Amino acid sequence: MERMHFQDGITLVAGVVLVAVPFALAITPPEGTGLTLLIANFVLSGVAAIILGAAALFYFRKWEEWLDIVLGVWLVASPWIVGFTYSQMAMWIAIACGVVIAAMGIWRTVEENGEHAY
């Protein structure tokens, strides 16, 4: 439990990607809609992933991995909840980052539970 885990670094990198996406992509919303919710979703989710990844790198707690899983599930569902399915690129980036973040949380949770199994 004292050592660093690469899964937390991957979560941190996914967070950086999420923060950069709305500023790096030229996303054009349909007429009458704005980008505010899309940008807020990516930036806030990205910052959360960065904080969770960095915190877990320096001081691991089991609950951080559960938050990774919740954040990942949110990101997978967010294109439909927030309403940015019009941008295929943004939608797939959110889904991919969500799957990666959730998978890293699940991996660490299973790994941590396995260490105490015997």
C-alpha cells in the first residue's frame, strides 16, 4: 500500500487529456446550443481525475479508487446526459477516458482486495 501504482498515473494523464480536449478540438455545437456544459464537463471531470490520480500516487486510500470508478461511469454516460452527442470526437474521447479511468479504479480495487485475500 506504500508504493506508487502506474494505474494512478494513467488516471492523472486521462485527466490532463480531458482538461485539454475542449480547448484543443474545434467543436461546433448545433445552432441554438452552447459549449458551456461540454467544457464544464470535460474540465471538471479532468480536474477531478488529476486530483484523484495525484492523491493516490502520494497517499493511497481505497475510496479514491471507488471515486475513479464513479467518475469513469459518469464520463461514459455524460455525452447523453449533458447532450454533446453531436460531436462524435468529444463523445468518443469522454467514453474512452471514462472507460480508462473506471478500468484503472477497478484494477486497483481488485488488486488491493487480492493482496488481503491470503
